[in-house]
Amino acid sequence: MDNQELSDFLAHIDSCPECKEELTIQFLVKVGMQRLEDGNTFNLSSELENLLNDSKKKLSARRYLVLISFGLEVAVAAMLAVCLLLLVAL
Ligand SMILES: [Zn+2]
């Protein structure tokens, strides 16, 4: 999923109880099956919360990177502009 999709998805999950329940059920089924095999069914719902929180953290980290690369582009453009001005001035 790209940033926008992930953002929309997470926002929707936060605001839509039906989808959150759907996701919870899917998660519980998927992880629950693994855990039944492992014999460890402890703390599944907090694992889902962690998963959602991790996704949110990754999303803000990605946004931060986008912001940094934009800042770098602006800085490079500004440096090029200064170089051009110097060339013209000399
Ligand atoms: Zn929904």
C-alpha cells in the first residue's frame, strides 16, 4: 500500500467499528490459527493494537522521509540558484 492508501485505511479502521471488527476477526483467525499450533493464544487483541500502532509509526516515518527529501530538493535548488547568481555576477 502507498502512503495515501495506508493513511486512508488506518483512518477508516479508526473511525469505522464494522471494519475494525472485520479486521480484528481476520487477524484473530490468522494469528489465532498460528497460536493454536504454538499453543499460545495469549494477548491477541493487544497484538492487533500493536500492529496498528506500528503501521501508524511507519506511516509517520515515511511522511517524515518525504518531508526531508522535499527539504533536500529545495536546498539543492536554492544552492543551484545561488551558484547561477554567482556565475552571472562574476
Ligand atoms: Zn468501514
